[in-house]
Amino acid sequence: MTEQVEAALGQQSRGVGPMRPLPDRRAHELFEECARNTPSATAAVHRETRWTYAGLDAAADRVAGALLAAGLQPEGVVAVISERSLDWLAAILGIFKAGGVYLPIDPAYPDERIADLLRRSASQLVLVEGEASVRPVEAAAVHAIPLVPAQALEVRPDRVPDHALAYIYFTSGSTGAPKGAACEHAGMINHLLAKVDTFGLAPGTVVAQTASQCFDISLWQAIAPLIVGGSTVIIDPETMLDVPGLFQLLARESVGVLQLVPSYLDVIVTRLERGDIAPGSLRMLGVTGEAVCQQLLTRWFKQCPEVPVVNAYGATEASDDTTHEVIRSMAKGDQVTVGVPIANVLVDVIGEDGLPVEGDTIGEITFSGVCVGRGYINDPERTAEAFGADPVRPGLRRYSTGDYGHWLPDGRLRFVGRRDEQVKISGVRVETGEVEAQLLRVPGVRSACVIVMPDGASKRLAGFYTAALPIEDVRDLLAKLLPIQLVPRTLRWLPELPLTDNGKVDKRKLADLETNSASGNSVTPPQTATERRIATAWAEALGMPLEEVGRNDDFFAHGGGSLAAVRLVVQLGGLISLVDLMVHPVLADLAAAADGVDSAEGADSADSPLLQALSVPANATAALVCVPYEAGNALNFAAIARELAASGVAVYAVELPGHDVARPDGELVGLDQIAGRLIQEIRDRIEIPVALWGHGAGVALALEAGQSLQAAGVPPLHLFLAAAAQQDPAVAEPAADRPADIGAWLRDVGALTDVDQWRSTRGELIERAYRHDLSEAECYLGAVTGTLDLPATVILIPRAPGESDVAARCTTVLPAARITCIEDAGRYFVRSHPAAAADLVTATLATTEEGGTR
């Protein structure tokens, strides 16, 4: 024994599952035992049909009889070309009974692929449903048998040994050719019993069978409950797409165990948060197939605190899942791991020498023990690449997953990413899984994916995420978490990530999206000196290559938000203002405005337009006019505008004079003067019904505008008053002795984006605007008398001082107001929780009678 092997053996206190003997019975024999003991108990349900154990056993016997009569040999491969159904379930059990090897094939596959899989697997027989699959079967010269045969099982076959082959699942290969992972009965029963233990399966337990028949988790979902007297409910793909319908079915059938991929779980959690569905009888949830993030689990437990989550990890080549982590809560800072090995499984994290690493070093994850399959069917070359002898434990076979991970001090395994997703960029080794993990830490991001794209002779990263967040905000946070080489060159937000049939993120579609986007955007370079100057600042503000900035580009379409906008105007040193940028977001137009006689000088004058259109959908049926909080500006509402765009709500925001950081000498104007101008602009420019949103100090102006519109006979649809408790500058701002301190404090509490870059030159403006806004609001609100008969919503800040007084004052002035709050939201939640704010607006306006405001 070498010193390296001795050292490796010393690491074996971790990565070793409990050792226990397996029963001397195969899965189908345990099912037969249940059928003898409880023949009338429900075994399986599909749609409106229910089969008892006796009925399912008899159907499986008929399949076994037909296969044996057709000459099936031990370990003969039997393909099943069928949708999931009760007959499909009987076919699986019948193949096991007859000593055959189960191979699922989706009937929706192209004929050529079906024929190819039949040839690669050397299938001896095929069970077909109807006539649709006859052509490829004939092309592959395989004998076909009806899925529901009439043949009875007349002769009992010999007992199937535990080392006999049980099934084959084809997975995608990196070369493009599919690989058929073949596993034995011993590995299968070991995995099934692990599921029984972890999920507490027992007589009466109902498990949802949700996965595609070509996805290996479908097997345990179908068979595991049947070996202990439970039942399985087969759920059609159409029902899976109908989330409320799915949960109605789960409740009707008293389903206790449900397993999903994280991408689909995100959809479920969103529906739970909206109140569309309830967990019902669900007592345990499983996730598998791809990495699950801490944020998603936190959201789940907030909705379903009594339903534990089993995070399962494994490989098709190793009899499905090999580690389980039972998660019962998720606190801030908790790490999501894939847990510890199941029984009779040995897990190693190995280095380049093939031996287990020390400590928490990242290495490749490997499996040894009964779980390891035989390899890839009829594919010795690729089998040799992934399977081999365990150098640490003589006599055992080892499967190398191609996944990277590391051990935590408590013995749990953390998944990092795929080996084939590791790439060198500018000489730096990049693991896309690591980048994805950091992208998922961005507040609001529910799911994310990072892919590698060609970039001339080199490569680059492209990131995708599901959150309507400004790209530059996401990029800046990533830059704080990752080396600059690991920050994706391009970032794109999508409403949802595209999924494959198996529910995993479809990276091919993402690559096509990235390719088409890149090829479809021809760049016309800047032409004038001003255009070139703006383009240089533009590229720096958005963190993009200068050569990708064209004169016809739209700043906000490129992901520009409030932070990037402020950066741009500050870097340009007064050449443009925030108002200029909002009015002229296209680079060439912005440069022309900057070159104009009055553009730069008058942008922040007391006479400039107040209303800035942030989002005006063509189908808009209502408009939301937003008044910013103290020291804020119109762009503070950019995120909520993006969220509301798809709901048919236009968003306008008020840009108050004297608040533009590019104009530190701008004149501040009193509320009484601003209110009249705002009312006139609303009536002149907006021709659809209007709702008002006032935030912080902006509550005062919104309240005055609402009162004025009502007096003019055009009352607003609704009045939203958020964070109305006025901040006392003497109390609210710790160490606010200098102007820069107020700016820094506002940054820290989320009111402003990072002001460090302009703290020395813009601090006075921020302090002046902040104190002015609070003073104007306090004077106005202190003088309000009487009541307003307007529909209103007062949004309090949870656990903030003074909120109870605000509720009392607001309901005195607005008797019809309802009081609500956004959980976990701070004072400036329109920036941190734009989706929640947008949901509140759309839900409220949907139940509000239209007024006549214009």
C-alpha cells in the first residue's frame, strides 16, 4: 500500500454511508409481497382510474408472460415506447419479473432517434403503445409486442439475481451521441430503500409520479411506494403545467411526497406567495436534478414551514441519487449542501492524482459501492473514461461524475459545478457553477444560469437571471463577490429560464438567444466628438466594451438603471443631466441634445418638465405617477416601472428641481409651487386614468396632488402612500455632521446607489435636497386638516418607529384608506422590492373603479 493510499484511507471518516445488508429480494418481489398481503389496497392512480395491488400485479404478470413467450433471455433489453400510464407501470414490473432490462423511450422522439436507441441498446423486444412507433421499430428490426398483451404468465421465470441488469437510461453525451447508463438490481433496490427511509414511505403513503419516463427519478417515484404498501399517482405533463390544477390533484389524492427540479419549484413558490395554491396534504418535498439556491429554500419555508425539503444528488450512472440532505429550515447564511451519502454508498472528492483530497479542497466527486452501474451499454470506450477500479478500496468500482465539490467540516458535501462547465478565460480557470452560485446571491434573483460562449479565438461568459433588476446593479454586486475575470461579459434578465423536457435549464436555447442577440445587433460607431465622449462614459457606466456601444443604442435598453445613469451624468461633468438622459436615451439623440444651445443649461432649471415617462406600454390602461422620497429622483422608480410594464400600467416619475447630481447648483422649489405645475402636467400629458404614489417625503406632494385633482373634478384612481413616517434628520442620520455623511447614510439604508464616486463634490447637494424635502413635507403634513374621500392604500414599514402614528393620521385624513405592509421591506423598498410593490399596485388597481382623471 502506497503512502498516498494510506493517507486517503485516513480521510474515510467522511463520505461513507451507513453499511447495512440488502434484502434477498428484488424490487418486484417486494411489490409481490405487498400484493399478497393487501391485494385490495390502492397501488396506483392515473387520471380517473385506480388499480389495486392485485390488479397491477396481474397486469404485470401478463406483460412478463408475453415477454417470456416471445423468447426474452436473461438481461435481454426490453424497450417501452409509451407515455406514462398504469399500463406503463405494469410494463416496468413485468420486465423485472421476466428478468429483462427496462429501457424507456419517449414516443414523441423522432423515428430516427428511436431506431438509433434501439440499435445502441441491442434491444431484444419492444413494448409499443398503438401503431405510432411501428416504423422505427421495424427499421431497427426489433420484435414488437403490444403494451397491453393478453398473454398470461404460465411459467414462473428463474429468480433474478441481485447483480443482474435492471434498467438503462440514455443521457446526452458531450460528443452528441447518447450514452445508455446501465444499472443493476442491487443498486436500484439500495436507492429505493434510501428513498423509503428518507421520505418515511409506509403503507398508505401517496407519492406523486411527476417525472418524464426518460428521467431516472421517474423510477423511484413509481416503484418505491409499491415496495412498502404505499401508492403512486401518475401526473400528466399537462397537469404539471397547470399549477393550481396540480395542487388540486395533490389535495384530492392526499399526496404526501412530491419531488421537483428547482426550476419548477420556483414556479410553485411564486404561486404560493400569491396565495393561488396551498400545500394541502404535502408533508415532504424533494428537489433534485440541478442545484437549488438558498433564496428559493428560504421562500419555500416562509410559505410551508412544516414541510421539510430533501435535497438529493447523484448520477444516473450510479443508480440515481447517492446523497440526501433533509432541510427543515433555512436561516440567513446557511449553506445549501447535498448532504451525506445514503446507505452502502461511498463518496470521495478526489484530486488530479485520483485520490481523496484533504480538508475542504475542491475536487471531482466520485461514487463507489453498490450504487455504481455497469457502465454505458455497448460503449466500452466511454465506459472506460468514467468507470474504473477504486484505487482506495480494492474490489470496488468507482464512477467519476465530472462534478466538482468539497466537504464541509461537518461531513456534508457541497456541489460546486460541472467539470465540463470549467473553462479557462484569459488564463484563469473559471467554473460556471461558482459564478451561478454568486449570481443567485443577488437579492431578487430566483434562478440563474451561466454559459460559455465563443469569443473569437477565446471564450467569454454569458449570464442569465430571472429578476427585473438593472444589469449594472447585478454586475456591480458580482464584481464585489468574484474576480473580474469571472464576471460574465454579458448579463440578461429573462422572465423565466427556458427548460428542457426533463425540467432542467435549456442551455442550448440560452446559447441561441445569446448568439442571435449578438449577431442581430450591428453597431454603428459614434460619429461626432460629443458622441464619442458620451460613448466612453456610457461604456464605463454599464461595464461593457467600448466597441459595443453604438450611436443608435438606447441606454436603458442596455440595462441602464439609476446607478448607471447617475454614474454617466457625473462622469460627463455636467454635459448632460438625468432629465436629458430620460428624455433622450438614444446616444445620438443625447449627444445632439448636449450640443444644443439650451440642453445642458436648462435641464434642471425650475421650469423644466416634472414628469418623466419611465415606461408607457402601448396597451396602457392606467398611469402611476410617482413622487420620490427625500433626496430621491425619478430614476428611483425605474425598477417598479419595469415590473409594471407587462401589466398595462404606465409609470411616470417626478423629477424635482434641484435634485440632479449633475447640477449641484440647481434651484430647490417649494411644494406649493411644485404642486400646481404637477397637476397641470398630469392633465396636459396623461390621457388615461391616473393613480398617485408618494414615497417618504413625497407623500406630501402626492396627497396634495390627489386633493387638487379631486377638487378639479378628476379624482385619481387610487392614492398610494408609502413610508409616510417622516424622518427627523436629527434622529435619523447617525453622525450626519457633514454633507458627505448624509449621502453615505442614505447609501447604507438603500435610498441611494453608491455615492462614494461623487461624495466629495455632490455631498452638499444631497444634504441640501434631503433636508429641504423633509422640511417641506413636515410643514405640509402638519397643516393638513379635514378629510379626503379618496381610495387609498397606506404602506407601512414593518417594525419602523412612528408607523402606528402614521396609520392613525392617515386614516383620519383618508377614512377609506386600507393599511398594509410589505414583509421584510425597508423604507426605500421601491428599489429593493420592486416586484412586491408592483404586485400591490396591479392587485389594487384591478379592484378599483376607474375614475376620470386625465
